[in-house]
Amino acid sequence: MTVADSWRGVATEQVDDVTASLSQFLRGRSRRLLAALLRPYKREMWKAFGFILAFNLASMAGPFLVKLGIDRGIPPLVKAAGGSGSPRWLLLAVGLLALAGIVQALTDMAFTLKVGHIGQDVLYDLRGQLFDHFQSLSLSFHERYTSGRVISRLTSDVDAISELLAGGLDVLVWALLTMVSVAALMVILDPGLALVVFAIFPLVVAVTIWFRINATRAYRSIREAVALVIVHFVESLGGIRAVQAFRREGRNDEIFQEVDDRYRRANMWSSRLSAIYGPAVKMLGNLSVAAVLLIGGSRVLKGEITVGVLAAFLLYLRRFFDPVQDLSQFYNTFQSAAAALEKLSGVLEEEPAVAPPEIPVPLGVPRGDITFESVRFGYREAIVIPGLDLHIPAGQTVALVGETGAGKSTVARLIARFYDPNEGRIALDGIDLRDLMVPDLRRAIVMVTQESFLFSGSVADNIAFGRPTATRHEIEEAARVLGAHEFISALPEGFDTDVRKRGGRLSAGQRQLVAFARAFLADPAVLILDEATSSLDIPSERLVQRALRTLLAERTAVIIAHRLSTVEIADRVLVIDGGRIVEDGTPADLMSGTGRYHDLHQAWLDSLAS
């Protein structure tokens, strides 16, 4: 088995199977999504259709006007046919041809602009809808839905729909109108010659079906191959430190060459199909022209039809086969867009696991009283909290300690309502969290994690993240109270210094202080610190510890920490094991005993001495 084959499972997660055929598309959720996106622009779409219809009428008039000019405006030909002609007819035909050309240009321009505006407006709405929806989805969704797939939905899938709207639908409408119009006009001009063309056309249909079937397979192969390339590229660069540390570059190059060669061969297959299909359709079109010229020319010589009819018929015939190739290319564009719409509609139909309340209860001024009543919770099948009753009075600082996997972070996430309990009730100031509006809940409860995530932008922007309306004085005062003002002022541009991606310009301790200043400025009633000092060195931890005492004053706090030095500032310690509280007391009381907390503290002291 090749490396590329072994990665097929990874790629399959990122690549939709292109079996989103036309029939599936027309009756699926992707059709509903497209209809919902286009619904606000019905009137504009009718205008666009009017422009393309006018363009088609002006285009179809050309060969007929050529017939008129030849049969009525060239006297020698008219006399040869037993009639009388006048150059005025020729001038009239030329004038009308020029007018038709102007109408074509204007309507084509108007249609292109109108379709472009509709397409961009639809994409604007779609991107906004996706962004809002992704933000509203629960933490559980983002934990199982990789960031790469999120980016793919917002970029490549939206681009596929953009290609359909900008360069696909207009081709489809134009091609269908042209084929129907030309077929009807050929029958009107001369049914006998039309039968000649229709006798050859099934061969064009057969070649097109062959191309469509093989193009579908080639398209699927290309999508799978490019996914393998992207997966390997992203994984290799994402883990570049490990790659270089373990001298993996050579092996990674071999793997990349293999998946890249698969991508190359898939594209070559697609190129060969196009190289066969295009010339085949052109050849059949030329055969049709030759057959019509032969049969039509002999009929002209017999006087059965005029030269103008034959000339017009040949001009229409040239236009009859061109849309066939355009429709085949549209099929590929449609496949990509249909697959993208299917994926996007699946995301948009995803319901938040944490639903807004049907009848919200106003919170008022939060005090910070937290109550767990017979709470049971698990991730999928694994039960983490089998049954928990807990009361944290307003203003109390509680530390949660225990071994890894004991359920500490789960308790914190339940308090922040990143998840809802499977059973039981969690209340803030006596109100079930499920009955609170999200803005009220987020205003009352704030969590600070060990990542201390900072966004690109200035230090001031990051401190004001939870309260954008804060004044510059309030931002600087929050930093001063938390002990961050000194190091921020020493930065090249002070509070206006760009922290860069993920706060990379600052040290871990500095990022943590900025995160604390952000939480202090937000002024929540309940503050959750999830391993907020675990990644700090000893000097940075001491700096942060001083800030913590200020941050936790006069508010309810829940601290999760492996470093028990952080626990010492707590009013109360809860030792968690298997999702249950096995010890509950003050740090001093639990230290004086011989229970779990005493053992954990002793193990921590031993780790410092070793």
C-alpha cells in the first residue's frame, strides 16, 4: 500500500464525494440553501434574464439579416432567382446588423454587470452567514470540526460557488437559449437541412456523455489528490519543529513527491479528456457544415432554396455546436459548486448544542452565586461527572484540584455553559443557566485559560476585547491595577504596540497579565481560571500571583491549577476525583489532614526539590 493510499481516510474527510449529481442537487438541502441565498434577488435575476434574452434575440437576428441582405439586396443574385432586388435592402440589412451588434454589446455588458453584482451580494451574504453561524456554534462542534475544514468552508467552498455564480450560470442560460433558438430557426429556415444536422447531433451527445462520465471520475481523482497534497503540506509545516528535530525532511520529501505525482497524473488525465472532447465536437461540427454545404449547395443549384437561406443556415449551424462544449465545462463547475453547497448547507444546518432559551429570564446585576444540583455530564458515551451537588457562595474563591482527567476543567466549562449537563441543573444567582440569554451569561462569567489567546492588534485592543467601549483611561487603569502597566509602557509603542499573531511579541507572563487585565476590565461576577499559570516560569508566576489577588477580589472565582502555589490564595479547595468531590475545605485544613490534598501537595513539593 502506498503512502497516498494510507492517507485516503484523512483526505476523504476533507473532500466531498462528487456524487452530488444534478438529481441529488435539485432535491437536496443544497438546493434549499441556493434558493434561500437567491430569494432576496429575484427581481434582479429577472432583470438579468431580460438582458440575456435581449442579447440572444439580437444575436439570433444576425444570420437572418445576412439572408435578407443577400436575397433582397444583391440584384444579380435576386435576378438569377427570378426576382427583383434593390441595394436599399442591402443597406437596410447592414444598418440592422450594426444595430444588432450595438444591442448585443450593451445587453452583454448589462447582463455581466448585473450577474456580477448579484453574485457578489450573494457571496457577501453567505460569508457573513457562515461566520455568524460558526461563532454561534457550541464548543463541542469546534472541538470535533478541525480549523482546516472551517477555513475550507469559508474559502475554497465559497470560491466554488463564486465560480458558479460569476461564470457558470450565465454560460448555462446563454447556451440553453442559443441551442433552443438556433434549433428552432434552422427548422424554420429549412426543415430538410435541419434533419441533416439532427442526424449528426446524437454523435455529439454520445461524445458529451462519455466526456461527462470520465470527467466526473477525473474530477474526483483531482479533488482527492489535491487533498492529500494539502494534508501533507499543512501537517509537515505545522510540525516543522518535530520534522527538523528528527531529521524527517528526506522522508517527507518522498511522501510529498508521491502524492504530488498522483495529483499531476490526475490533472493529466483531465487534460487528455479535454484534448479528446473539444476536437471531437469541432470535428462533428465541421462534418455537419460539410454535409449541409453539400446538400444545401445542390439544392441552391436546383433552385429549391436561395443562397441567403443557405448562408444563414450555415451561420446558425456554427452557433449550434459551440454551446455544447460550454455546457460540458459548466458541468464541471456545477459539480464543484454542488459539492460545496452540500458541505455548506450541512454546516449551516448544524444546531448549537447549547441552545438559547425559549423564554429568557433577566439576570439583573449578577452576584456570582453558583449552584450545581444533581448534575450529570459526559462527552458522547464517556460519563465525566456522574453526579455533582455543589454550592459556591457569591464572592468566594474556590480552587479545584485533582489528577489529570478528574473532571476539573469539565466543571469549569459547565459553569461557563460551554456545555449543558445531561441531567440536573446549574444555576447562577438561582437562575438556571439554560434560561439566561447568552449576552447576560457572558457578561457575568468570564474564563481565562492557560493559552492567554491574544489577537493581532494593539495591546490596548486586546485589553478592551471584552469591553470595546472602554476608554483609554480605563484600559490603562486596568493594566496599572494588574501590574502590567510598567512592561506595556516599555514596549516600542506602549499600549499601541502590535502584539502580532497570537501575541508572539510578548512573553508568556506578559500575555497572561494582558489576559488578566482584559478580564479585570470586563468586570465579571464570576471568573474562571483554567490552568492560568501552568505554563509560566517561577519569576513570571510570582508576578502573576500578585495580579491574581487584585483580580479575584470581591468576585466569585473558580481556579483550576496543578501548581498548588496558586491554590494557596483560595478560600476553599475542592479535590475532584472521577467527577466527584472527595475533599472540601480550606487549604490550611486540608493540609493538616492526611487526605488527597495533603498527598497532592507533598508530591508537588517533592517535584520542586527534585
